[in-house]
Amino acid sequence: MPALSLVALVSLVSTVLARQLDTHPPQQQHRHWAQICSGNPSNKIRGCDRYGCGGFGAGRKGGKEKHLAVDVICADGASVYAPFSGQLSGPIRFFHNGNAIDDGVQISGEGKGFCVKLVCIHPIRYQGQIQRGQLLGRMLPMQKVFPGIISHIHVENCDQSDPTHLLRPAVPPFPQEDRRWATICSGNPTNEIRGCDKYGCGYYNAPRQDGKARHKHTGVDVICADGATVYAPFSGELSGPVKFFHNGNAIDDGVQIRGQGFCVKLVCIHPIRYSGSISKGQVLGRMLPMQRVFPGIISHIHVENCDHSDPTSNLQRGKGQ
């Protein structure tokens, strides 16, 4: 190809790309929004319950008004994330009565981006910049105000247009949706689970005995040397402390992480803090001296899903990873 033609082609491509960027600014190239609530990766919209329906245009006040928003299902207390990047402003008072869910925030995207109001949440802040997928706040206790309702976030476009098509993620919104957690303890890159020793076994549903009572192990024990560094298995919001033994012994400490579809308690560790957000793989704390309490045991972190389901599949990172 002659040099002049090549230069002309490059110039044409550059012009087209520039026009595309003007139409769709880089921060809003995603034409679908990210996951809004932990535990609802597809932004599923509330159906109907005794209080009404969550779809756009649903009847309100006996059919006299229309619902000019959509209700994205979200459990009380769940983590809430920014659907797109933009500028925060608020607070948003939807009910104007100061009830337990009368809070929210607006996000305005840059350039020709989006503008939306998210209501029935408590944001971590009301002003400043936020990035797509970044922790925005937490879901408020809707059941206190409307017992039996399908708890949800009220999502309303600032121009009251229908946001439904933007709520369907084309791809999983978070890279860690491979469902496998990061390494939890230094020295154990594959999250190997404790086998059996004189104190018992570390796998899920292993038998336990407390005096005359018999029950099952509702967590798994990830091998971790006393004093080792502990990392967050996924991104989320911390809460604690978690006291497993309730006796103040040397290992009676821990923390809960809730976020991005997961909720887990990590016990027998001392976290660097008990509240705030944390990222996947970030230092969470250190392993406590288990040998002081149970001499000869295989030292480990007790990992327990908040709903007592089996976390084993999330811990299996694969040999050599």
C-alpha cells in the first residue's frame, strides 16, 4: 500500500474513534450497569407482593399513579455498589418522614453518562466521585417498615425514563465472579483444608462433640500457621468482632466479610480492623496462637458461611495457582 494511502487510512480510523469517544465517553463504555446489590449479580427486579410490584410502570396508589422506577432485589443489610462511575449528591429523602429506610443518594455520570437515584440505602458518603462497582453503601432495614415485602433498592432515572435495559449485565460485573476465593493464609496458597488430628477433622459436616451434645461442623478449617498473615478471600464490608468461643481465650476473635454475593465469618484470627471495606487479597489480619489453646492441633482458620452452607468449592483454587 502506498505510504500516502496508509497515512490517509490511519487518519480516517483516528477520526472515527474520536467521534465514538465523543458519543460514548470512556467511563461509560459499559452500556449495562454493574451489579448493584451483593447477592443479586443479575440485578433481578422485584416481582409482586402484597405491597405491589417492582417493575417500571407498575400501578401505585390504586392505579392512580405509575411506578417511574424499578425495584432491584436486595436483602436488608447487604452491600450496595455503584452501577456506573460518576459524581455523588444527596441525601435523597424519598419518604420525607425519617423512617428507617428514608435515605439514598444520586449518581450523575460524567459527559453524556447516566443519572440515577438509589433509594432505601445508606451511602458511605453523599458527595465526591465514585467508580463503577465500588462500594456505595448498605441496604437499609426495609422489613422494619414493610414487613414481608421483597426487600429492594428503588432505582429511579433522574429523567424518570425506564432503566430496566441498563440493569441486565451483559457480562458478570465483577472479575472475581469465578466464584473462587483468594488465598486466605500465607503459606497455604491452595487453601488446603485441615485433615484429622486428636481434636477432630476440618472438613465441612465433620462430627463435633461438645460434652454430651453431638453436632456437625458448619464450617471448614483452612490450615494456617500461628502468627501467619491472613488475607481477604473476596472484596466486601467488614463487621465484627466475631467471638466463636465466647470465653476470651487466646483465639476468641474474628471478623465477618459481606460482599459480592458472599458472606463469611473468619474465626481464630485478629483482624487489622472490624469495620470498613476491604479488597480481595488485601491483608486482613494475622492468625492467632492456636497451639496455646489446643496443643498439637493442626492450626487453622475456621471459615464459616453466614448461612452455614458449604464454602469448600469457593476455597478450591487448584494446585499450583
